[in-house]
Amino acid sequence: MKNMKQMKIKSFLSLIVFFTLLSTIKAQQEPMFTQYIFDPISFNAGYVGTTSMLNVNTLTRLQWVGLEGSPKTFSLSAHAPIEGRKIGLGITLLTDKIGPVNNTFFTVNYAYRLRVTDQLTLSMGIKGGISSYKVGLTDLSIIDQEDPQFENNEKKISPNLGFGFYLYEDRYFVGFSVPKLIQTSVDDEYATEKYQLKRHYYIVGGYNWKINNEWNLKPSLLTKIVGGSPVSNDITIQALYNKLVGGGIIYRVGDALGFFAFGKVYKELNVGYGYEYSLNGLSGVNSGTHEIRLTYDFNVISGPRKMKIFRF
């Protein structure tokens, strides 16, 4: 009897978490990162090839730690310029798990750089790939394991296209992008309407303020616009010392407050850590969000490095 009662409680809590996370999924269809400024390729194809190095970047994010079924995200990206040409190539792989829902995205990126002035460059990028969406209903703990509503997993694979513009020089950058143009619809048995992966619009900008020969201050803003949802704004200020170590704070308006620190630990290996504290209704049921970043730059361009980009 005691075991049966525990099973009922566990099943009830699992369903509460499932429906709570289902509403979260609809609001957070695209992953968010504390250290987004170090990996713009994840949302803007125009960034591809704007450095003089082969840049490989990984990000692991554990969101709302302590809350069952909370988002877990992993991102891998690599991009580089093609020597002697005004183009860049790159790839991105991203996995995002929220409760029983698993999203996987893989894209190939291409960008062309156009010199506007001696100092100003416009990079125009496109990306194409596939998106995989899966709901693991069989992984949920329920009382009636034979309930037909929970017997099957839902899965859908679809193509996707995106584009981005990135205008930059040594002191500042601005960008606009739509990483996923195709709005994929997925049947959802638990909602009154069909669940649609909506199109996201990103606007990003930043400035590099050189205080002296040792210190740089770099404010930036990332705005995300999604139909049917409030506009999201990430305000970031980071400080860099001797181009080796630094840190910053991020404020996601009305949603979270966080900080990050980073440094070069070995040759071209840069390591970063970020933490966020929720400012919304979830603040009392989780211990925060943790994020670890690893970045390595491989020298693939012979001669002096002439291309510069606001990154870190």
C-alpha cells in the first residue's frame, strides 16, 4: 500500500513537471547561453570565417539545476576562413533536452565577406541543415504504463535554412539573423493546438572600449524576437585584461542575472564558466544555471593575422 501511494505521488509529480516543462518548451524553443558573445555562430551565420583562425567552441549548459527535467544543452561549433578567398565555412551541432523533449540541430554554414570601407566589413551568411524533434513519452513515470497516450514516442525530422548579416570593425559590431526560417509543426496530444517551432529573429550589437593598454570594456546587447512571446533582451558587460583573462555580468531583462569568467589556460585554449540566477517564478525551486565553455583556436592562415573581430 505504501509503495502504491509513493508511485501515485511520483506519477503525479512527473505529470506536473511534464506539463510545466511543456509550457517552458513553447516559450524557450531556442537555447539561450550566458556566454553567447563567444559563439555567435550558434545564432548568426554571418559570423562564420570572420577570424583568422579555425575556431572550435563547445558549450555545456545545465539550466535550473535541481528542477527535475530542467533544460540541458550542448553546443559544438567550428568555423574558419578559406585562405586567399573572402569566404568562411563552418558547422554547428546542438542538442537540447527539456523534460521528455529532445531537440537536435545540425547545420553547415557559409559566409561571404564584403569590404565596405578600409575598416568596416560586412559578412553575409547562410546555413542549411536538419532539425530533429523527439518527445520521449515512454520515459515518463506514470501509474498506468499501458495508457495509450504514453505508449509511443513522437519524433519528427525536418530540413532547415537560415541566414545572418554581421557588420564589424575593430571597435564595434552589429548583426541581424534568422537561424531557422522553416516553421516546423509538431502534433502535440496534450495541447489544444498544434505545437509549432516558431521563427526567431536575433539582433546583436557590441562595442569595444579600450580603456588603456591593459584593459578593455565591452558592452553588448542581444535581442530575441519571437511571435507570440515577449521580446527577450540580454544585456552584457565584460572586462578583458591583457587579452588573457576577463569576466562580466549578464542581465536577461526580467528573467535572470548572471556572471561569467574566462581565461587563456594553455596556448590558444580558452576556458569560461558562467552562472545565472533566476529572477522569475522558478527562483525558489532551483539552485541556478551553470555553463562551461571550451574554445580552441588553430592557426590556419599563414602570415600576419589581418582580420580582427570583436569577440573576447
